[in-house]
Amino acid sequence: MDAFSRLAPFIQDFIYQNKWEELRGIQVAACEVVFDSDDNLLLSSGTASGKTEAAFLPVLTELFNKPSCSVGVMYISPLKALINDQFKRLEQMLLDSNIAVTKWHGDASQTKKDRLVKKPEGLLQITPESLESLITNKRGACLSMFSDLRFVVIDEVHYFMRDVRGIQLLCVLERLKQLTGANPRRIGLSATLGDVSPAQEWLSTGTGRKCAAPVADEGKKRVRLHVERFVNYAEERDLVERDGSGNVVGVCAGDIGDREHYEYLFKQTLDKKTIIFTNSREETEFVMAHLREIALKNKAPDVYRVHHGNVSALLRENTEDEMKSADEKIVTGATVTLELGIDIGSLDQAVQVGAPLNVSSFAQRLGRCGRRGQIPQLLFTFVESIKINSADVLGPINWDFIRTISIIELYLKDHWMEPIPPQNHPYNLLYHQSMSCLKSNGEMSAAGLAQAVLSLGCFKSITQDDYKRLLSFMIEEDQLQRTEHGGLIIGREGEKVLSSHKFLTVFPAPEYLLVKDENRTIGTVDKAYPVGTRFALAGMAWETVDINIKSKVIFVKRVPGISVVDWDVDFNVELHTVLVRKIRSVLKEEAAYPYLSARCQERLAEIQYIARNSGILDNLVTALSDKKYAIFPWVGTRQLMTLNYALRHRKIKSKLPWITCVYLEVIFNGTKEELEGVVSEILSSDLDLYALPLPDKMQVDGKYNEFVPLDLLRKQFIEDYLDFEGLKEGLKGVKSIVSE
């Protein structure tokens, strides 16, 4: 029997009504796994390839044929917006099915939630935080709600795997299994995975099941790419701007490249539905404000919107709805919020301002265009500020530009994406889950708590001794308290943490102030802008008219012009050794990159000339000045950081000049050959990572790090971040240390 014939009648009717000509390959493969095995299932394919339907068609058929005695299917998403989006699609599919679908997040109907608690059934859509809240605060209700749970569908698996929320999610699912005894099959959906085996392992954590990952032939995909460049000359401060008659109308002040860039973006996005991706909220606000000003000057319609985490949910949803509509060609500036799979209809193109962070980010952004049979079209733009006289021989190299070419080549030609590094020692999550378990269960013995928490798959690398150390510290800090009977309960300071509505979220979030225009919420900022101050938010300029510090509300009025805004967030990204090696290859080899504009090709040739003549491509160490050297081992950020601290351990001043740097800058009182010798000695030594001079604050970021002893945080950084073996492996091919 073919896959279509095995689907429930209401699904067959849905397929007929929507005029599908046939099931896609990935949908047929998913049906075979769900119907004919007991395996978990990972569906990894391009955006708009039918993954969501591939999961739900067979799962809902199973639920229709054999109704559950509780919630039968749970769909978990990282975003409320994704839940709302999927709810509309599922509601339509389930019209004639007699299967209920319920949303469960902070903005969902309380009446419908209460109804589900009284009569658990059908399909539940939920976020990890809401599920954590349920199992922590409504343990009894969870028993009846999930006693017959058959399937858990996890959307955006690649996102969860890279984020601390993924550890939280796996912990909560295992705790739910411990509580109810139900062991539902898991189905993971992901658009951007290279090697699928780590995702299969992640998805199956704690289930005892194998994970199938059928590969659907999507055929060869055509992609349209173009990279363009603009230049600000930093020393030319007094360039005069004239009108058509030669009259002076303004001074460019060295920003002619920026102005050309905005004009170019305006023309390239005119009458084209576009997402303009940037790498920061500040840049998104600035770019979109300039485009709106140019549109106003040209009497063009205002189709410019902003979509990022600090814009209010209502404004973001309005933007999503506008983009779905075919009537207007909306141009939306966004950060990572539109990388995930929210349905925004068919795009004409995507634009990336500056370099993508890495290959997987590029793949995700490319995946936003090219839906419904279109050829994906992605435009890259760069604005460089160039000093005419640079003191550093490497100064004229634009590493972001070279990184972009490397990312494009790795994805499109080598079909490679970054593997996701394991998180084996997430002590801040260990703290969080310990507190959550105690809140849910009440008093527990230390042994009972250790058994409940350390048995969770995410904590398999954490020793009993480490956990004893953490519990002792939590007692010292009054997060926990010993009872007369020797048990553990939440301490007074711990009660303060647990009573906060922010306890459920495991990612750090700054304190925000609400920005309101009369009664309309615009979004949030993290600074109390004084009365009379102008700032940008949601693509518009605002002026503070009043501020209530106690209520954390800024009241504003809209004003014309362009303003700026900044958020206190760290730019956090790391480069993989494969990407760094590709950067070296792009600098060293003469290859054709047809997607580069003429200006970009000229710039590439110039950078290649500098790199080849500087010696950095063939030498481990290059002299920058009398006592300053650059070490180019051509390895990833983790391996480079390991060498950095190994050099400091030998009292040699070393640093990464910036976060995405591919080399170390070293101050050394000796020759180039002597410094190469030091590196060789380090590589041939038995380096004790625990002896390295790490600063106390050098730790893997975590919201609850303050409740974890420093020695454990140091251990987490050493074990999960530093990579001496990877450094040695990466340097094997460097000629300068063959004599090692």
C-alpha cells in the first residue's frame, strides 16, 4: 500500500482540497518510518521542503486511528511566533478530524489551557519554558496530561542543539518520562544540518531508541549570489556634496561609502519582497531608518519594517502578516529572529549586510528565500572604512570579506557546515534542574536528588564528586537548606530565585525597559533614555517625554529623522578550523568567484597580494614590527585560544586582536625562529590545561553561573571549550614545525 493510501481520511481530503499533486520524497520516507518502525525520526532538509507536513501527516494518522487517553502529540518550538504560525496550519488540517489542538505559552488563552488540564487530549503546542513550568508547578496535572503521550515533535533541532535551552528541553522530557512512565517517540525537524549523526544522538537522548534519518533527494539547487562593496576613506574628512548646478548642499565627512550603500540597497529592494539581515539590532535599526528616509525623499511608499527580539510581539506579528500578503512588497530588517521557520510567504530575495557569522547562519538565511519553486537569491553588501596609510602590514586585509567568500564556498561547493560542539559540563543547567526538581518534589535526600538529576542524559559526564561540590556550594549560598532529618529543601535565597518569573528561562537576559507611545507598546530597550533624548526602535525615531524608573516604562513620541540605539550585548561567535583553513585557501589560491562584483574582485586581488607577500600563508610566525609578531596556525577559535593561554603560561604576551581573528598577536623579545621554537615545544609537551593562567572571569556564559563554584566553571571552560588535541592536529601540516 502506498503512503497516501495509509493516511487518515481527513488528511487525504486536506491533500485533495489543497491540490497537492503528490507526496514529496521526505513525506513518503517519514510515513514509512512512523508506520513501520518504533524508531525516533530526524527530518533534515531545506526550507519549504515539506518537513512539517512530513512529521504531522503520519503522526496525526496514528492518533486518529488509535486516539490517546491523554495529550497524544506534543509539538515543541523555541518561539511563540512559530507555535502561533503552526497553529493556524494545523487548525485547518484538523477541521474534520475530531482532534483538538491547544497552544500553551504565555500569551495563549488561559481558558483553553484549563480546559486541557481537565480533559487532556489531542495535540499540544508548547515552548520548553512552559513545559518546565508545567512539570515543576503542576506535577499532578502532568501525570494525567501526558500518561499516554505517543509523539514529541521538536522543531528547529539545530537551534536547540546549539543553545542552552536544548539541554533544558532534553532534561524536562526525561523528567516527564520518569514521572509518567510514557516514552514517546521523538521527531526532530531541522533545515540546517551537515553531519546528521550528532543530531540523531541528541534527539534520542534518554529514550533508548534508534533514530532514523531518511535522506530525500532534493535535486540540484540553483542559487543566485552577488557580493558588492562600498568604501569610506577615513582620512578624507571634507568631501563636498554638490547638486546638479554645482551648488554645495552638504559635507560627506568621509561617509560617502555609507551613503552609496543605502542608495544601492534602496534600488535593489525597490518593489521586491526582501529580508535584510544584519548581525546586530543596532545595525538593523540604522539601515532601515536610512532606507525609510530615502523612500520619503523619493516619494516612494513606506514598506520598511524591523523585526528583532526587542520589537514588541504585536509589531513583529503585524510584520509577519504583511510579508505573507502578496499585495505589498515589504522590506524587513532582521537579525536571527527571521532565521527560524516562521512562514512569511515567498521572498524575492534576502540581503546580508556584512559577513555571515558562520556557514550554518548563511545556510539558514539563504533558506529563507527560494520558496515555492523560486531560485534562492542572496545579495551581500560590505562597507569598508579604509585608512589611506595603515601602520600594520595586515591592516588592509578585510577578514570579514574573505570569511564571506570562504563561507559561500564551503556551503555551496564543499557541502559542509559546522559540527555542533558537545556541552558535557553544563553546571549552570545542573543548578537549574536541581532547583526545579526540588520545587516539584519537595524535600529530597541528597542521594535521591543526585539520582534524579544525574541520571538525566545531558549530565552523563558530570561526576558524583562534582555534584557534591555543587550541592555544598548551594547550601553555603543558602540556595538549599538541610532539614532536621538530613534532607534538602529550597533555602531562603533560593526561594527568591524560584519566585522570579524569570526562573524558567535558562538564557541570560538583561533588564529591559518598556517603550510606549501613549498606550501602544513599541518594544524594549536596556537603557533609561532621559527626557528629551532621541533613540531608534522598530525602524522609527522616538523622543522620551516621560520615564517611570520604578515601573520600568519610557513614554515616547515619534519624531522625524534618524536616531541611533545600542544594546549591551556581547558579539559571540567562534570559527571552526575547517572555515579558517578555507580562509587560507581563498587567500592563497587563484580561483574564480563569479558572484563577486568587479570592485570585489579587485579588492580580493589586492588582499591576496598583501597576504602572499607578508609571508603569513607559509610561515607560522610573521614579524609585524620590532617586537610584535603574528602567529598563524590556521586553526579554529577554540584551538587558537588554547595556544593563546599556553603562550601566556610561558610569560609571553599574547592576545586575539578581535573576536573573529584567525591569528594571535604576540609581544616577544626574541627572533621569529625562537618564537616558532616555543610553539613547537608547546605542541610536543604534555600540556596541563588546568595549569594555564586563565582569568577568574574566563568561563562559558551561563545565567546561573553565580550559583556555581569557580573551580567548576573553570573546569567547564577547560573541558568543553579549550582543545589542545585539536590544536596539535590542526598544526600537523604547517611546514614551520615539521622538525617538531
